Amino acid sequence: MSANKLEQLREILRGYGSCLIAYSGGVDSVFLAKVTHDVLGEKSLAVIADSASLPRAEFHEALALGEQFGFPVHVVKTSEFNNPDYLANPLNRCYFCKHELFTELEPLAREKGFAVIAYGENASDVGDLRPGAKAAGEFQVRAPLKEAGLTKVEIRELSAELGLPTADKPQMACLSSRIPYGESVSPAKLSMIERAEAVLRELGFYDVRVRHHELGSLHATTPPLDRDLHQPKPSLARIEVGAAELPRLLEGGLYSEVAKKLKAVGYNHVTLDLEGYRRGSLNAQVSTATGKR
């Protein structure tokens, strides 16, 4: 079944004639960039946004994958952090991020003569909270993985057949997704999140999220008038790891080591989510609050 869908994907890409791919280094975009380059060769180009919302390790790994597998990667700078609508972190934050990205990609595609812009939305994403898809529609950005009916599981299977190391890469999302909707996004917060998650990955944890929660002024250890207003507010780190990984984190005092290291990053309190990692946990909270399922 997945082999048939792969051939269907190739047919879709051939029909494009030329294609610019919104690339992030994740499972979907690496697979799409590799297959598109196999099909279209020099008439394809992967483009990655250099943004504070993308961990530095992920950015450099994405560039290295392009070099390893022979597909060119072009870097653009995006300016979503200059947009107050993005910084306010509303429910449709991803719309403003994708809108900024496609605003950069559209003239680039025109300049370099690419007929189509594509991104890595797949068939498993249908029904999830994805405001970025609205921006894609406005810019007529195509989603060939979804059009071919490829699910995340099938993309991982086909990635393994192609020898892509991302076949078993953990599910990733931008760092801003770790901050609850309505709490502002800032580069300083994202830096804390990135360093905190690096602590857990360096200890061998696979499925990792550190959710960043601001605390009220009563939790501050320094009176408000004496604090540097440019510093992040007092915050709590809520750790999510895979359910199967929870026992290891709780064994042998490892939790104490993790708490110490995350406090060194800048967190005032460190907690562990006993439900473990689950995709879109902040989205689930929104659904519960709004009564939507």
C-alpha cells in the first residue's frame, strides 16, 4: 500500500515540474525533500527558516542531512518575532509563523523559477489543530504527502527504506509550542526550553517536551521593582517524557539531577507530568476548555 502511495507521490511531484520545499529537518520534510530531489533533481530546492523557534541542534542537523543525501538546502531569515500577533501566542499562533514563512518563500520561488511551493503536511494531520494550513491555503502551497494519502507511519516506513535516519526520529514541533496559549513567546523563553530539553536528551530520553509555564508575581523571589524587566518572569518547567521512560526518570535519584540542571537553566520550579508525553497536550487543554473534541 505505501509503495503505491510513494509512486503516487512521485507522479504528483512530476506534475509540478519544479518545486520549492518548506524544510525543517523533521520526519516529513526530510522525506519530502529527498523524494522531490530524486524526482525533479535541480528543479527542486529545500528552504529552511533560521528562527529562534527552531533548536540550533535541529537547524544544523537539517543542513547536514541535505548535504548527506544530496539535496540542496537554502536558508532564509524569518521575522515572526517582530510580529506582535505571533508574540501574543494566540490559538492560531502557527498561522502567523507559516504566513511569515510563505511570505519569504513566495518571492524566492518566483525569483528562482519554481512553479510550486510545497510543505510537509501529511494525511495523519487531518483533524488536528493546524492553523498553519490556513496560511498554506492563502499562498496556494501544496501538501503532496497529504494528497498522496501518506500517513506518518507510512512516511516513517518509507524513510527507513530510503535509508533516512529520520525514520525513527521523535515527533518534533517548534519550541513555541511548549508555551501555553495566551502566555507570550520570546527568544529568552525558547532558549530556556531548548537548553532544558537538551538536558533530558543528553541523559538518553527519547520523547521529550519541557512545557514552560509562567508563574504569578507572588512566586517571585525578588520584589518586582528590583527585578530586571528584560529577564524572563519566574517560571515552572513541566517535563513530559514517553510513558515507558517515566520509571527511569524516577529511579536512582535521576529526577533530582534533572531538577538541579533545569533550575540552573533558570526555572524556579520543576515538575513531572505523570501522564507522560503525548502529542498536542496543550491543544487538548484548549479543547477541554472550549468543549471541543
